[in-house]
Amino acid sequence: MFPRRSSLRLVAAESRTLMDKCHTSRKQLCHRFGGGGLPFAVIATGLIALWPELAQAFTLSHSDALKVGKRVWQNECGGTISGLTSWNQGEDFASLGIGHFIWYPNGRRGPFEESFPKLVSFISSRGAKLPALLLGVGSLQPCPWNSRAEFLQAENTSEMNQLRRFLADTIDLQAEFLVARLDASLPKMLAEAAPADRTNVQKQFERLTKTPQGCYALIDYVNFKGEGVLHTERYQGQGWGLLQVLEAIQGNSDSGAPDEFARAAKVVLTRRVQNAPADRHESRWLTGWLRRVNSYSGG
């Protein structure tokens, strides 16, 4: 069980990262995040100061956060180094890192939230050395490849290899970013939810944080399909993010929460595909999406 805390905290229970070594570009980080066995805290920034009596987060050990990060990496990239740099067919953006964080080219802004620049800023703030390609990315520098064709042509260039190596070397910080994003999601969802639904959204969130499987489901889904608070991330007025899944759950048992979450997520994602514009052909992705949410319940 993950104890309640007033803010998110990651405890460095062990010194190993997912790569099982400390990398030269991050010697300071390796020392700070467990080289001496010392605890460290990650406080998610930008939390909305609403309902302070409701907002809470959960405690994860450093190793538990990394385990979740590794599962997200497996879900998004098959756990491969090559999968850390992708541009999926039919999409207008690069998908980078263990969470396939979105990076839009110059002049492109789709309906989906851009997360890669935020990740780069997060990693840089932890003292990691950025490759030349990523300098200034936190200041809204666009993706340097303007199309999937350009991206694929650059697959074996030195810039792409440096980017891939950087992403492989910062798996632990990307996992930390995933957890911080979840911590920041709750007040956003409470602000967006209808007043009558807020208590239930908070309750269902808390139920899921009380088991490792529930925490994994929350962290993976909010990275996978967002918080559900952006009106641009809706088809026919209906969203598909974490908020919409939590609103669909009504249970009380802590142990049953992951199974209920998985069932509700399947309904929400199926509805998204049914509501999607025909030219997006989203049905091609549904089988994989449902397989992914099955992992929340172990099914």
C-alpha cells in the first residue's frame, strides 16, 4: 500500500536505475538520487491551489517509480532503445522517450498536448547535460524534423543517435517525470469536473493509489491518454482521458479498483474510436489500446 502524503515524494530505496548504471553525463544525479543511499523528494510544480482539503498524493520508492517507468517503456516502445525515437504513421509529431512524449514541428499544433519540451525542461532542471539538439527546447523550440519522411531519413544521423543515447541515459528521470505528471493531474481534474462529480473523482483516484497495480494504471493512463481536461482532446464533446475514466467508476473496494479502472478505460477508449473523425481511422489502434489497459488488471 502507498501511504498518503500531502505532496508527492519519491524515496530512493536503492541506487540502481533501469539502465543499472550511472552515466558519465549524470554523475551528479547518480550521487543525488541514491549513490549515497539518501532520500530525495520530487515535488510536482504548477499544482492548482484548489480544494486543499482534498488534494493528496502518494509515496513511491525510487525503485517502484522505475518499475512503473519500465512498464510504460515496454507499453510504448517495446522496451527497446530504437523505440525511444519514433514518428508513428498517420501522426503529425515525433514521439520520443519512454512515454512517447509528443514534439510538434514548426508551425504544427494538433489537438494533443505537447509534452516533450516539458520533459526536457524537467530533465535539465535535474542537472542532466542536454545534447546540442535539445538546447533551448524548453523554450518552445520546435521539432527539427518537419515530417515523418524527414524523421525517418534522419534515423541514422549523429543527431538522432545522440538523441537516442540521451533518452536511454535518462530513463530514471523520465520515470520521475511520469510520476510528477500524475501528481499534478488531480487538481486539474477537480477543476474541470462538474461540482457534483468532484468527490467521486477524488475518491476513485485515492482508491487506485492504494495498490501498486492501481498506481501503475494511473501513471500509465495519464501519460497514454492525458488528464482529460483539454477541450481540444475530445470528439463530439466527449473526452477519453483519466478524468473520464475516473468519472465512470463508482466502486468502493481498494483491491477491486484496478479491475474497475481497466473496464472503464475500455469503454472510454471504444467510445473515442466511435466518435473519431472517419479520416483518422482510429479503429486500427483500438486492439492495441485495449490490450494495454488489460495490463492494469493483469488480464
